[in-house]
Amino acid sequence: MTNLTFSEWSSVFIDAKLTTALLDRLTHHCHIIETGNESFRFKQSSATAKERIKSRESFLRAPPTSETAEVDIDE
């Protein structure tokens, strides 16, 4: 199973002829069911990535503390 459409598979396998042959053999004796639903794993990983970005942005906006303040070494 994959979230990619058949037309996007060539970006994974690079060679269009190889991809066509592979898909032909994979789909020869199967039923393709498209649910139209968004992937749960993709939704979860996107939410996790957004939280990480928010965390980094809030850290970068925060004023320096004694732990993160730069120390003048030339003293």
C-alpha cells in the first residue's frame, strides 16, 4: 500500500520504464481500492513536524537565559 498515485511512482524508482514494468506486474492479478481518505500516519507525522517547528520558533524568540547567553572569552 502507498499514498502515491501510480504517476508519482517514477519519482521513487527513477526509471519510467522500470516503474511501468513493476506496476504492470504488481497490478496484474489484484484489485485496486482507492478509499480517498488521508493517511493516518501522514497526518500524525505532519502534526508532529508542526509541533517541532512551533517549539523551535518559540525557543528562538525567547530572550537569552543564563544558560544560553554568550560568554565573552576575551576577559
